[in-house]
Amino acid sequence: MTMGFPRLQTVRQHFPDHRLEDIPDASARTERFGFRTKLKPGARVAIGVGSRGIANVYKSMMGVL
């Protein structure tokens, strides 16, 4: 008795383009959430970054910091 492989199908996935043209401006607009006002002087904050599919990830992070 032999067992065959199942048929394979091609799958394509398309992601919407959510590109930010002006990173520092986008970062400045997030100030309205008041995150910085909730930090005490000397507080430590962890920032996680994933670069998969993100062009200019360094520039993006510098805009956030």
C-alpha cells in the first residue's frame, strides 16, 4: 500500500501599505496619549523592536526615542 502526498496549492498574501512618510511627525502625534507624563524621573522603559519588513528601522526608532 502506498500513500501519496496531498495536492499543493499556491497561496498569495497581500498586506496593506501602512507606510509613514514623516516618522518624527507621527511620533510627535502620539504625545496626545500623555505617556511621558506618567513616567517618573529616572524610570526605565523597555522598547521592543522587530525589523522584519520595516525599512529604515533605525530611523524609525530614533523618531520614537
